[in-house]
Amino acid sequence: MPLVLAEGDLLEQILDSTYPVWNEGLTRAAYGRWNTAQMRTPWGLAHLHRFALVDDAGRLLASAKRYRYDMRLDGTDGWMCGLGAVFTPPEQRGRGHASELIRQLLDQERAAGAVMATLFSEIGEAYYRRLGFEPVPLEEVKVELIRKGGTPAMLVRAGAERDLPDIAAMNAVRSASARFALRRDPAQMYYALSKKRLFSGLAPTGLRPTEFFVAEEGSSAVAYVVITVSGDNWTIEEAGDRDPAAARLGAMLQVLVAREPSLRVPVMRAWWPAGFPVPPQLRITERAPAADVFMVRPLAETGAPLRSEDVFYWRSDYF
């Protein structure tokens, strides 16, 4: 059962099969365009590929996306293999095809030098534990503004691609003390942002629009936030602030909420990374494990198993 790069008719077959599961409200045509566009970004071209396990006649047995992310573990730079969209056609299930695909992919990635393999499980822990993965649950929090009179006199503008080097530098500083974090360069951040913007552009009007804002001093971005909106629910996909207390980020959120004073104050949720300060203008009111379980399997010699508090990870990098 060979493992092959999914292209052409085979890729279209995979998209036809996975569309009912992961379309997120897109039409079939838009779903195909969304997947293709992600893989054509500069980062996606080099780091994102879809693989398929096929039989000797070329029939699809299982498929998955493979990502390669630059990361840092215990002070050492390396890269990890991320697995996403693991799928077996209904008529092929129960025969171990997905397990065989994962085994072959991880053998390939280990030989290429990957430090670890990671994935986000939508089906709980049991299946992937049998394949050597261990959970490192990330935390989702609900945050609310501490209401005070007035709105900060602060300029908040739409973010742009030119801001990404400043933002990457903020992320590097903020994540430096974590045992595990992605090394997010401008190309990877552009991919993460483009993925959300492409979805918003292809989806029906009003379905999860993405907003990207920065605060700047001089000509440099000094704080930023990326938000996806669903009604009066905001998901803080990622954020950063040069201020040690993240007070600029808190002020930005105050300004953004004040744009529409007649509307309800949005419910804000985020994967709040360990080590990232809660701005003084916010408070965390709820904590719960994220619905999709982050799971890790070492592919090289590593230190102690990771705990949730060791990981610096924004929801923007969910795959």
C-alpha cells in the first residue's frame, strides 16, 4: 500500500469525500478553492501537502494533510510534523488504513529530521494514544472587559502585511520562556491570517469574518489582535503586545468594543497561552479544556513529556 502525494483526480476525490465532514458552511466549489489557495501561499507551497494511501490499483484508502512547522523545544530549534484532516472513506473503514498512513508518514518524517509529530484530535484521545500520541490539553478561556467610563484615546488601525515582521518579533519575545513554541516567521503568520481571510471571502456573507488590527508607535506595530466574529461572539485567534503587562492589547479591545456602542458587548474566547499576561483591562471568567485535543508523539530524543503549562500556542495555528 504505497503512500503518494495527492494531486489531480486523486485530490479531487479526497475533497469530494471530506467535504461533508469539514466544509464549515462552504459550497463544494468554495471548499476546493479554499484548500487550493492555502497550499498556494508562499508558506503553504513549502510546508503543507496532502498525502494518500492507495492500493495497487490506485484506489484511495486513507488521506491526511502533512504540515511542517518550525518550532523550539527546550531551547533547541527544530521542526515538527503536523497531521491534519486524517480521513478514511466509509467503505474502507475498520481495516487499519489510517493507522498505516500515519505510520508511513511518521517514518518518513523521522528520517527527514522531525523532532516530533503533533495533531489536534476531534475524536478524543483513545485512537491516537494507540498510535503513540499523548495529550497535552490546551486551555480555552472566556474573557470579559472590565468596564470603566470612557474609551482609551488610542489609534487602532487595520493590520497589513508590512506589520508581520514586527508581530513575529513580538511572538518570539513572548514565547521565549516556554518549553515548546512555534517559531513563527512572517511567511507562516501570513499563511495563518490568509487561511482565515480566504474562508471569510469564500463563505456566505457574515459567516465568521476575520479582523486584524494593530496599534503602532512611529511606524512600528507595538500591539495587535486577530479576531474571528460570529454574531456577538469573538474568538481571539492570536494577539501580541510589546508592553510587559499587555496593556495596549487591553486598550485595543476596549476601542474595538466601543465601535458599536448600541450592540451587546461581545463574548470573547481564546486559547490563552501559558506565560502570556492577561491585560489589566480584562479578566478571565471561565477556563475549560479546548474541544480539540492537542496530541504529541516524539520522533527524536526529547526531554520530559510536555505539560499544558509548557506550551505557548495560539488558536490561529490550529491545523
